[in-house]
Amino acid sequence: MTNIKLQPAAKKLTGTITVPGDKSISHRSIIFGALAKGRTTVRHFLDGEDCLRTIDAFRALGVTIEQEGHTVTIISDGKDSFKEPTMPINFGNSGTTARLLLGVFAALPFHITAYGDESLTKRPMDRVVLPLRQMGAKINGRAEGKYLPLAVDGQKLSNLTYHTPVKSAQVKSALLLAGLLAEGETKISEVVKTRDHTEQMLTSFGAQVDVSGTTVTIVGGQTLQAADVYVPGDISSAAFFLVAACLVPGSHVTLKNVGLNPTRTGILDVMQSMDAAIEIREHQTEAGEKIGDITVRYGPLKGTEIGGGVIPRLIDELPILALLATQAEGETIIKDAEELRYKESDRIEAIASTLRSFGAELDTTPDGLVIKGNQTLQGTEADSFGDHRIGMMISIASLIADGETILKNADSINISYPGFFNDLKVLQTDNV
């Protein structure tokens, strides 16, 4: 465990950076590259710990995957070329790897056991396991398959019509992957539309997918063909510097080549509703994913209400938006975000305890937070709880806190943003 001493910003943040590749798309590029026939090349891949777990899992299945920097090459002959792993597969801290790959493993003619770290073994897997069992999957584990470790005995899966009870792109994606490998037509309906990277990538790899409102339909047995994938910058990583520029007086920051998929840009909508000075320049589309540059300038902010359909579009950005709310004029209410309690930590409690340690006043609710604005933060000692997004929230809070802040368990940031502190340093030194 690494502890880091952080100091308040000595001057404004200025400059231009390119944030790491999108974590969701990086995971999926490996999965679809492994399922496809041929040679898939992935550029601007996020080599954070979570995505490397997905690579390791497919290597354990015998897939050839080569990595050089942020470029990954996958050579596969599709699922029929997979081999049964000889050892249990370690998902580490990656909920995406765990849930999506359960959808794949369930359809393979193998016995596969999988486990995760202490945090992941506390996160619910039954949201994926139960519908997979309806398709004929045999999955066993702790608490009747609710938690890792899990043992999967692959079966020929049948089609499924399913209404997801939780707002989770991971559940939808796991079932679409299982549906791709199953017989017949699988139809998944959501309560609220969630991020659609899986649907976009299925199309890019040659599959036919029907999307109608919040319902996605796929026919099993389709053969995927290898494709080249460019991974746009992760808006969830960009969010920390978008907020930092809003908080540190005089700041002016540009983030290049950020993914602007409409199912992910809720943070931009909310920041604009708070009167943040944001300029968005969309300049290209790659494999259905919009990409552009975002510029943010420091300025006054007002509180807002965040809830309803926007929540799935910014679920991972709520920690840093909670920090932003402490500096806005008036009260900010976050609601309908009960899914936060099932992330790498109980993020509602983690956000609350962390911001309180900085001296902020706020209340928790079963599904969110009520945050007072215009607050002065004090330097503190704060733990990331092993949660990368909490760790980065603490780091940005330290920029506007009075006095030194000590971030405990800073290593967690490597899960999604290994170069986070280097990019922060660039913005602190690129002043003109």
C-alpha cells in the first residue's frame, strides 16, 4: 500500500492532455477480438490493471495476445479454438471482466473456476448468474452463486427474453455475449438505457444487432470477423481534470480525443447545468463511437439535481461530481444512484466519509447524497478504500484544500489511470 502526500495547487492548471483509452471499450475490444476469427489490432488500449485481467483470462483460454505499449494484437480462430484452462482464472478487482466473461464461459464446453480479490468477492454476481441459469448455464459458488469464487460448467445455451431489474450495462453485455454464443434469438430489455459499447462493437465485428429503444436483440450463432479498434479517451478519466479545471482559479484545460458516446456524456450535461464553462468539439467517429476535444475554464458554479435517466450515463463520475458540488452555490441532490453501493466500494458511503474528512457537510440517502455548497475544504488523511475513483477524487480535492493531504492506498488509481499523477503534473507545469 502506497501513501502519497499531496499539496494544494500553487497556481492555475493549464495545458492539453490526452487521457487513457476508455476502460469499457478496452475490455470489450479484447473480448470481441478473442471471439472473432482473424487478427484484431487495438490501438490506444488502456493498460490498467482491470483490462490486463481480461487479457490474462483469454490467454488462459489459449488465445494469442501480444501487447506493445498501448497497442494490442489478438490472433484467434474464434471460440472453437479455445482450450480449457488448467488453473483458476483471477479476475482481480475487475467487475467488468468477471460479469462479462461469465457470459462467455457459460457457453464454452469447459470447466472453469474463477475468483477475485477481496473487494470483488463482495460484489454481487447473481445479477448475471441468475439469467444465465435461465439460459441453461451451470454456475455454482458461494451463497448459491451470488459471489466469487464461481465454478462454471459450460453448456449449450438456449435463447432468453429478459428484463434487467438493475441499471447495469455489465448485465446487458454479459447476456448479449451469451446470446451470441447461444441458439436462437435473445432479447434484453432495460429499465433505462445504459452505455451501448457492446452493441456498437458487435456491429463493428460484423454481427447483426437490433436496437429498439431500451431493447436489444441478437441472434445466436453469428461468426465475428476480426477488426481494427481505436479506443477513444475515457470520459470517466477525463472527468477528474474537467472538474479540477472548474475548481482551481484561473484554470484552462483541454482534453484531446475523448469518447463522446451519448450514453456516457451525462457528466457534460450536468456540468453545463451547473454553469460550468465547457466547450465540446466533436471531430470524428470510430466504429460508431463519437470522439472529440473538451475544453474547460474555471468559473462560478451553481448546485443542481442529478437523478433519473442521466444516472446510468454518469454512474462512474458521481464521486468527482460530488466534490464539484461542495464548491457550487447552493445545494446539490444526487438520487436514483443506489447502484453506487455495489461498486469497488460502497461509493455512497465512501464519498460521504471522504468528503467529511475534508470538512464538507453532506447527508447520505439510500440512493444518493445531499451536498451543501460553497464549502471550504481542509487537508486531511484519506483512504481510497481500494477504489480508483475515490483515490482520484481525493487527489483533486487536495488541490483546493487548505494544507497537506495524505492519500492512503494510492496504488488503486492504477486500475484505470496509471499515468494520472503524471498528467496532473503536466497541467501544473504547463503554465504560460
